[in-house]
Amino acid sequence: MLKDIIKKEILETITSPKFVFTFLLCAVLILLSVYTGITTYRSEQKEYNAAVALNKKNLESQSSYQALAGLGPKIDKPPHVLSTIASGVSEAVGRVASINIAYDPNLVDSKYESNPVFSVFGALDLTFIVKIVLSLFAILFTYDAIVGEKERGTLKLTLSNRVPRDRLIMGKVIGGYISLLIPLIIPLILSMLILLVYPNVSLTGQDWGRLMLMFLMFFLYLSVFFTLGLLVSARTNKSSTSFLVLLFIWVVFVTIIPKVSILAASQLNPIPSVHEITAKKDAFLQQVQGGAQKKVLDWAKENAPNASKDAKKYQEDFKKFLEDYQNDLTSKIEENNAALERDYPARKTSQERLAINISRISPASALMFSTMSLARTGLDDHEQFLASLRAYKPSFTRWINSRMMKSINFATGEQGKVNLADMPLHKFEPESLSKSLARTLPDFGVMLVLIIIFFAGAYASFLKYDVR
Amino acid sequence: MLETINLTKKYEDGHLAVDHLSFKVEPGEIFCMFGANGAGKTTTINLFLNFIPPTEGTALIEGIDVTKEPLRSKDFVSFVSENVMLYGSFSAYQNLDYFTKLAGKRGLTKVDYARALKSVGLQEDAFNTRSRNYSKGMRQKLGLAIAVIKGAPNILLDEPTSGLDPKSGQEFLNLLIKMRDEGKSVFMSTHDIFRAKLIADRVGFMKKGKLVMLKTRADLEGEDLTELYIQYMEERGA
């Protein structure tokens, strides 16, 4: 009997006009989003390779270490292949950072900076389609699953037979869910095939693991709205009421909670603005640079008699003084910056965490955060990359300071040729799959809890449902 | 056989929908129950189908207490409602196939379904048409075909002829007569005095949940059922 109910649910859905419409729209949107995602990734990859080569060339072409220190190496953030599925914050945050003695490295030149209109509409990636379009379809498939049968009189007719209610609701859940997944699974399989065969796009074993977890999250997210639809359908007496209630909950989940959570977090845990911190850093830098000129002149004045006695020793001493002093200044700047930022990153992270945790009440937020983490296009990946740049800066600074001093011939004013052979290189080790998975466990938990609550509610409501 | 013994239904808001109702529908009998809207006719059917629990008393189908053995009792009853829409995207065959399987009948073929559909007078060219395109009469016939193919010895009909055109209404009555002649117990709640008079073996009048009058076909000889109905409704305060 369960099999008959499941079969009927599937048959009834796939022969309905809404299924044809849903299937076609899903197929077009999903394939289009994956295709555009891949082409965007390919062009980003080309841009990245070109930028890396150009940066190397630029560094090599510098005439002196001083010029090199002024320019600094540019570190480009490599694009990630899974941004084709979940672009995350990758388009909003910068893609390149300059490593400079004076300033802390920061990623700039985001896609939104170069074309602000993108930020208005956002990216049409698969996560967006699942979050907005498919969740609406889940509602469309379920808002009248029970109340609609009551209105048509088929529920009474069905239950006038030897049909236990628990079996009927199970049949509706299984059959309805399969019907909902058909428009998703077929385009998803086609999308994976595109990823497999598209030239110069290769996914590692870990990437496939991440992709499968993202798909699992999509299914869980749709299950939340599917079970919610059943619950509301089993608690209302009119399908129009059911649809309106579901639409209201959808708006709250998908748009209101994520936005309100950011506002709530900024009110509950306020932090100073970035501009405030930057202004303080700039003021200190100006103060230090002003004092430096005086200090160098004072040294020259004090040691002037030695210059005529032993010019070579004087030059060596001057070099030593400059190197030590430069290192001292750099340390002071870094100490000041660190003091200014000592609490800032922690407070900023705490505010972000608060906003994320508040918004996780919404399955839409849980979907976004988990897929971003799994695609390595989220805030965490951005922070980790920034941290790797900050860790790289001191080693580059030490190296360039030492090379600058050693290469200058103060007697002639000549500077040695730039040799990049021993220049320290930036390294970024992306987060492993197990760490990303651990990070997304709360999101999986939120989804499962919501599914269990909604399903149990729908099940219990249907057992007592007034079929008259 | 269908039977109620002191069947009572009082809702939580205090409304007494069925008040100590006792009657029997014997095999081979058509029992028509009249009453104004809200008199308790449909509630009685809902109590037979265990859609709502009784406050007091018992409803029996083939001697089975429907509250004690709700699933087993449903093997012995078929139900035809006033305005069943069925599954609009399914054809007559598909609707029939689904409900036949729910009724626990297996191994029936398209030939059996076609026979059942023909027996209720549904045109053959409609067998494969989606039922959303059916007229009300066609849907009622399909609903009756579902009841016919189930082959239960008891039939519950909730105002089945309302909205039917005269021809469809007459065909529907002929089918009920045929079922009665096959020995089935037919309980029909209706406002349709004219049609009920043609087929009823007994009629009952319900008012505020009580059975206020019960008459056999013999009692009704020479009586104007319409007048009687109006008289009862007025006398007892409809």
C-alpha cells in the first residue's frame, strides 16, 4: 500500500503542469549557473596566472632593492574551482594584496569594486538558485499536499479505505520528496558531467568530497521547506491560507532573519570602524617618519668626524645604523598597529560569529555559510588568506631591509642589482576537508533539527487532522 | 448491515450534532436520511467512517464497532461523497486503479476497470481522459465506479445527486437500485426528496441530531413526501 501511495504521489506530481514548469526552469537555471560559473572560473584562473607572471616580472625588473621595497610583491588570491557552485564572498572581497613595509596587507580590487552593479544583484550561482528558487518550489509542491486533498474530497475517499494515516503521510512524504528531487537531481548530474568534461577544469578528490557535501546540504535545505510545507498543510483548512503562511515564513527565513541578525549583532556587540583604526595608524606613521629624518641627521652630525678618518668604516657604521634603525622603526609601526588591532580582530570576529549564529536560526543562512565553507569561498577562507599575508609580511620585511642596506654603496650612491633567488615566498595552505566539515557541522545540525521538528509536527498533526 | 446504537456526537463548543441516534440499514435496503443543513446527516456518515470519534454510542458496519476496529470496518463499506474532485491529472483508469489498490484489491486488469466504468454509465471515450475535464455527473459516476469495484456490502452516500442533471440523476438512481438488488445496504443522506421517493425503502428525518421520523415505503404510499418534510421541519422548529 505504501508503494501505491508513493507511486500515486509521484505520478500525480509529474503529470501536473507545475512539475513541467519546475523541471524546465530548474534545468535551465542550474545548467546556466554552472556553465557561467565555470566560464567565470576559467577567466579568473587565466587572470590569476597572468597576474602572477606579471608580478614576478615587475619584481625582477626593479632596478634596486629600495624600488622593490616601495613596490612590494603583489599576492593574488587564487580562484577556487568550487566557486562555480557557491561564489560566497569571493566577489565581494579583494583579490590582490600588496606587501609593503609601512602598511598591513589587505586584499583589494574586488569584483564589486570594479563593477559595483554586481553587488546589487549578486551572483547567480547554484547556491542562490537552491536558496531562492528551489525552496519556493518545495513550498509550491507541498502547500496543498494535505489540505488540497481535503478540499478535493480525495482525503475522505482515501481514508474510507483500510489506509492507516501514518502510512498515508509516509507515502506522501516519500513520494512528494522524490517528485521534488527529480527536477534537481537530473540537472545536477548534467552539471557534474559538465564539470568533468570541461577542459582545464579539474577537481581533486577533496573537491569532489566537498561538492557531494554541498549537494547533501542542498537536499537537507529543501527537506526543511518540504517538511515545513507538509506541517503547514496539515495545520490549515484552506490551501490559500497554507500558501500565504508558507510564503510569510519563507520571507522571514530567507530575507529577514539574515539581515536582522547582522543589525542585531552590531547593536549587541559594537566595534570601532575600520576608518577609525586606519586614521590612527596613519597618524602614527607620519609621526615616526618625521622623527626618523631628524634621527638620521643627528647620527650623521655626531659621527661626522669619523667620516674623514675612516670613510669605509663610517660607511659600514652608517649602513648598520640604518639597518638597525629601519628594523626598529618597522617594529615600532608593527607594535603600534598590533596594539591598535589587538582587540579589533577578536572583536570583529566575535561580532561576525554573533551575527552568523543569530542568523543560523534561518535555514537559508545555514545553507549559505555551510556551502561557502565547503567551497572555500567564505569569510573563514578570506580570513585565513589574510592571516597568511600578515604572517608573510614580517619575513619579507626582514629580507628587504637586510638587502637594502647591504646593497647600498654610500660612497658612490650605487645600489646593487636585485636578486630574487632568496626572497621568501608567500605560502597559503587551504583548509582541509575535515576542518571545513567540522566548521559546517552546526549548519548540518540546524537543518536536521528543523527537519525533525517539522516532520514530527506534520506527522502528529496529520494523525489528528480533521479530514471533513 | 449498517447500524447505529445511541450514537451521539457533541463537539467541544457544546454543539450537539448527533443525539442518541439509533437505526439500522438492512442488506438489500436503501435508507434515505433527510434533514436541513446541520441536522447531523453528514456527521452520521463521518462517524461511520470514524473520521470523528463519537461522544457516546456505537456505529457498526457488518457488526464491527468502527471505533474499536476502524481499519477492519472500512473493508465492508464504500463511500461516495457529494462533490469528489478525484485526482484531476489522472484518467478514470488511473483513479480507479489507485483507489482499488487502496481498497486492498489486487490483480485487476484494465478490462475489469472498463467493466466497472461501463456499469456506472461513463462514456467509453472518457476512460482515458483526465478527470479534471469531467462534468460533475461524470465525476459522480467515477466515484460510484470506485465504490462498485470495491464490492463492499455497505454503501454510504453523502448527498450524491445534488447538482446532477435529470438524466445523470436518473442513471445514478438506477445504479443504486442495482446495488440494492445485489443485497447491499445503502445509506444516503440527501435533500433530494423527489429522487429519494423513487428509490427509498425507508426514509428518516433528522433534526438537531435526532431521528424525528422514520417511515417505510408502505407508510409513504399516498403521502406527499415534500409536504411531510416541510411539516416536520416547521413543527419541530427547523
